[in-house]
Amino acid sequence: MTADGKERAKWAAAEGALNYVENGMRVGLGTGSTAEKFVELLGRRCRERNWQVICVPTSEATRAQAERLGLALDEAYPDFRSLDIVVDGADEIDGKGNLTKGGGGALLREKYVASAAGRMIVIVDEAKHVERLGSTFRIPVEIVAFAWSNTIGRLERLADKVELRKRGDQVFVTDQGNYIADCTFSSITDPAELHRQLKNLLGVVETGIFSGLAKVCVTGHADGSFSIQEF
């Protein structure tokens, strides 16, 4: 897929997801390049139709975008309760709706928001579909900064390779002040079980494996169309 085709696919997925939003809804806003397009379209829809939608962003970057577009945030944000839907992207999605997320480093907030939503709408381009998680993208694991090398050692007992994420020469720090370890696994046959094993390790805050959360996947295509899969 060409770069232009990929951009059209992302916009198409975002437009498809907009069909799930109604006036008065409480909407979770995802993080990443595709989710960013959805937030842009939602802001336009709310202005054009004078909609009142309450939003909960999954990162500081998304919060800044939402505020710039005039989208109303939950009055208690960053605290919040339940949501009607969340629209977010994914780094990978398999045929059962299991996701790899966390490429943008917002996986903890993304999982909080997804877990609080009645429905999670995933928006992706065709390249994000995989047979097994971990085949095209490493599994991000958010870990506490304290004794991080100790936690890396624990992760290495399960993973084939573990790398502390960096931005340039500096360690990448999440919005929550944590680090991210990107983990390579030779074969992931049971994503939910792997998530459970990783979460049981001391120092692990959250994993980028999202199982049982996605209800709908909107896939954008290079020709500007989109398709829908429900789980």
C-alpha cells in the first residue's frame, strides 16, 4: 500500500467509526495517527450539528487535540466512570478481535478507557490485520521506573527478546511516569493467557495485549472505502 493509500485508508476507517457516535454520548478518544483523524472528524461533526458529546481522551496528546477542537471533556477528567463507546486504533488485530496496542505509549490509559466503554470500536488499515499477535509488532509492556532492570530480567524469562523503549538517547516515559519494555515472542497462541502471565510479574503495570474488549473493527482501504467486522 502506498503512503497516499495508507492515509486514505486511515481517514476511511475514521469516517466509518463516526457512524457509531450519536449526540449526547460519552466517547473515549484513542491515541495514534488513525485515532487522531477520528478526533478531527468528531470535532467537525459536533461543530456542524451542534452536538453535545462528552469525551475522555487516552493521552495528553489527544487531550490537547480535543481541547483545540472544542470538544468537551468529562468535568471530572482525568477521573471518569462509564462511557458509551471508545474509538481507538491498534498496532495489530487478529481474527478474534485480540489487539496489540501501545505503539504510542498510551496503553495504560487506553485500556482503562476501553474497559469502561460499552463498546470498543477499533479503527485500522488493512496492514494491521494479522493471524497472530506479535507477528508484525512487538508487545509493549508498561513497567514502573523503579528497579526497571529487575523487571526487564523477569520479562526475559517469558519473552525471546526485551528492549527498553527509548526516544533518541533518552528512555521513553509514559504520561503516567512509567517505562515501556517492548517484548518479542516467537509465537503467541493464547493472548489472554500471555497477558495474565505478564501481569503477574512484579513491576509490570499493564500490557499492550487487549483481549475481549474490541466489539467492532472498522478497516479502511486504500480506495477510501471501509469494511466492518463485529466480534
